[in-house]
Amino acid sequence: MPLYKRLTIDSNTKVLIWSIQESYTDLADGITLTTANQTRVDSMKSELHQRGFLSIRHLLKEVGLVDADLIYDAFGKPHLKSGKFISITHSFTFSGIIISEVPVGIDIEMQRDKILKIAHKFTPFQEYKTIANHDALISKLTIVWGAKESLYKIYGKKKLRFLEHIYIEDFKFADEKTTGEIRFENETQSYHVHFLEFEGFTCVYTY
């Protein structure tokens, strides 16, 4: 079973990442889905999405949980029946979860040139135009996007705008961390942001 990485942030917070190498049939083996989630998987047009969905259930299994322990609210945000906080992500051949006693978010993104075309939509792009190295620029923008996506998942509602309401403090790659803020409706909430890169992907988790 390709559990790719397990990170213990503190006694209450864990991150698990799965490398999706198995077939749909292999991933379905040993996993029992609720009726609603089985219907959801069956309706997915992409087998990659189906495999991603099932790989998340294997990650739940790694921490002693099953599919039925997971519920979704009206905004599509996942929750655990136990009251603990969870966030979920899936990108191509990797998936991940973060579980904690406090609100958390996680995002995995493939590093792609495509991000250059949308950078102006989620960050003041001039902040990063001085980065001459192409790969470094892609890497930095992917981290910023992942951080904002993670904070968006923590907030869990649809009104937040990445460009206007979510701020990420500038950082050095070597630090592997920074801070972020959600600034919305005259309130500011601050969060820890951590990131790691592997095999052309970026994972960002926030708490």
C-alpha cells in the first residue's frame, strides 16, 4: 500500500499523503462506501477521480477511520462525526488528508506552467515578477495558490475571493513555512502555513 508520507505536526495534528499507483479494482478492495458515496463514485466520469476518491478512504483507514465517519456539509466541506477537523485533497496521482483538533486545510497541486496564466487572479503578480528562474517562479506561485486553497477550505464557504480576502506572507523556499491570513467582513484570522515539494507536486497545509 503506497502510503507516501506521514507527518506528525503535533500530538493532535497529522498529515498523510498517498501515491495513487493502484487500479480502481485494487483500491476498492477492502473499502466499504456508504450508499451515497458509492453513488457519487459511480457517477464520476474520470477513473483518476474515482481512484483519488478511494485513495482518500485508504488514508482514513490508516488513522482508524472508515468512509461512514466522514460527512459533508451544504458547502461540500468534509467533517468527521467525532468532531475532529479534517481537510482532503487530490491531484492527479497524489492525495492527502490532514486531521486535527483545530481547523485545518490541505492542498496538493501539480507544478505546471498553467499557473502563470492565472496568477493575476489570485495574487498581486508583481510581487513575484522579479524571480528570474522559471522553475522557481512556478514553484512559488504553486505554493501561494496551495496556501490560499488550504485557507479557503478552512473557511469552508463560497464568498471568499483569493485575491481580495486571503493573504500569504512572502517566504523563502528553505523555510518551508510562512503565515497566512483570511481578511473578511472586518475580521482577520491568522494561520500557520507549511509546504513541501515532491516529484513535481506541491503540498501545502495550514492550521
